[in-house]
Amino acid sequence: MKHIPRTAGRSVAAASSAGDELWELLIEFSLTQRVWWTEVCDGLGLTTTQGLALRLLDPQMPMAMNALADNMFCDASNVTGVVDKLEGRGLIERRAAENDRRVKILAVTEKGRALREKLFAEAAKPPATIAALPKDVREKLSAALRALVAERNGFSAAM
């Protein structure tokens, strides 16, 4: 079955401005990348949530479990199972914070660091649909997205 974009069937008036269409297409594109992320994580024996957690945990800076939950936009209780699985595989370790033993600090192990590097390397490879775009199109899209990100982060960038 052919994928029909969510914007299909909408009236021209509903998507009349280029900005509206751009935003809808960016949302649609972002949502389709779940399949790509799933494939990247599956290839490394991780769930998508474990992959996200490992991506967010910096080996140089251990992170409190509640901070990881905040970065994953979920409740700390939801992160417990993910942390348990990563810890069980020897990818991270859980420690009590020095100043408050109730706070759990997560640190990436050497084994976790190696898998995290593989995760970043695999994630850096563009999906086939992106890689197949002509170089000039990729450069224009990169420039436009760089400007949007810079604006969102409070920097000015020329397009």
C-alpha cells in the first residue's frame, strides 16, 4: 500500500501559504524518521528508547536519572526500566549522588561508550532518500535548516 501523506486531500486554501506547507512537510518528514531510528537502534540491539537514552548520556558527564527523564520528556518512573536494561547489559552504571544518596547518577561504562560511538556513527549515515538527493538540493536544505535552528537558538544566520 502506498503511503499517502497526511496533507493529501486537503484543499489548496487550507495549505495556501508556503510556510504552512513547509511546516506540514517538516512534521511529516520528522514523523517518518521513526522507521529510520528504529532500524539504526535495532541494528545495535537497542530499542528506540534505549538508543535515545544512550545518545543523551554523555560519557564525560554523568547525569542524574531525573535529568535523563527530563531530557527524554517523560516521568522518571518511565526511565527506570530503560536504565535497568542498559545497566543489565553493562552499558551504564547507576551510582548514588555524593551529596544526596536518594539521587541516582548514571554513568556510561567503557562498553556503553563503545556502543554509543557505534550508535552515533550509524546515525550519522543519512537515510537513502536523503543521500540520493542531488548535492545542490542537500546544500540548500542544509542552509535553510541551519538558519531555522540558529534562529530558534537565538543566533542570527544568513540563508
